[in-house]
Amino acid sequence: MSHSVHGTFVSEKINKIRWRPDYFNNAHFFVTGSVDNDQNNIKLWDLYENQEEDDIHPFLVSTYPYCGDVTEIKFLNADYFVTSSSSGSAHLMKISATNGEDNSIKNEMLWKDLHSFQTGETSPCTALALYENDIVTVGEDGCINLLTAQSQNVVRKIDDADSCSIYCVIFLKHNEILTSNLRGQMKVWDLRSSNNEPNTTFMLSSDLLTPTCLTYHPTQRHLIIAGDELGKFQDTHF
């Protein structure tokens, strides 16, 4: 089996990369988010394929200067995506084409300073999850924020949801989320409840390992797989 690898130097560290959803023949577009730069950026790229020369290379379509490191990027649909930042904020970004111009990235909405420590210092927003228009962010401050893409107001904020940094979050249902913290502790939250306490708290294993990512089965959302910092997978179901 032959493999063809094409490399492009972009002169910055890429932390996140996401394909634009394949609506209206947009499958050749993708976005990237950078880290560790004096000026970080979110960039939109078009993957150009020259079939005559058997060559594939991306070219830059649009750049949006970003405050802080880009910690996550997730698409709501083909035109909108949500990003989180080490500055403790989240953005609703839009890809649009106006007046016959090429696609460009614009900041549609900013949720500023969602996460901060008790000292007043900025806390990085470490992860976010989407369910239709609902957005949940978590951070090193142990806080959970529920947002909606339809409003700049914070729908709900759970302060001190955890005593240490929360690294991962996913939606189990429209009203239910799962978070994991620095110590490997998992918590299930009912967003409809007025009680700021988790419904369930458990450990994936006896080892205090930090889950670095969570995902659910594409057709059976109650099946969850977690990846940890030592390279192991662990699974659970609800």
C-alpha cells in the first residue's frame, strides 16, 4: 500500500484542527487554532488538490487574531463554530462570504472572563462541549458554565463545581453532562437541577490518573471511552 504525505510549514504551533462540516460542498475547508505565540490566531484553510500534478496543499483563506491559546474548537454547523481560550473566554465564530469575497472568519459573540480563580487571575478554559445550540465550558478554576449560541448571557454558572481543575466535558443527554478532573474523578451533572451538586461521582480506576479526553459511541451515547495521561483507554456506560 502506497502512502502520500504532504507537509506545509505554517510558522506557528497548531493546537487544534477541525474540518468544516460537509454541508454545501465545504469538505475541503478546515480551521486551525494556535498556541504559545505572542499573537495567536484562528485560521481558515482551503485544501487545494491539483489532480494534474498529483499535489495537495492548503492555502490560507482567512485569519482571526485570537486572545490567548486556542484550547478547543468545535463546529455547531457549517457556518458557526465555538472556541475556548486560555484567557478564560469563549467565542462564537462565523464563517461567511459577503459581497462576492472569499470566506472569512468573524467573531459573532464573545463570552468574556467565564473562568477565573478566586485571586482574580484568569483561569484557562480547558474544554467545551456542544449539544445543538447549547454550550458547556469547564476550566482550571473548577467552574462549569452553560451557554447558548442564541444569547450572550450565561444561562447557568456552577461555581466551585470541583475543587481542582476540570479537564474534560461531554454531553450525555440534552440536560446531562459528564466532567472529569485532574485527579481522575468523574462527575455527572443534571443541568435542570437547581442543586449545584453532581448526581453521581465515581473513579474510572483505582489509579489517580488524569483523563485527557472523553468521547461517546456514535449511536449509543451511554457508552463512554476515556483516554488518560499514561496512554490507557477506559470505558464505562450509563
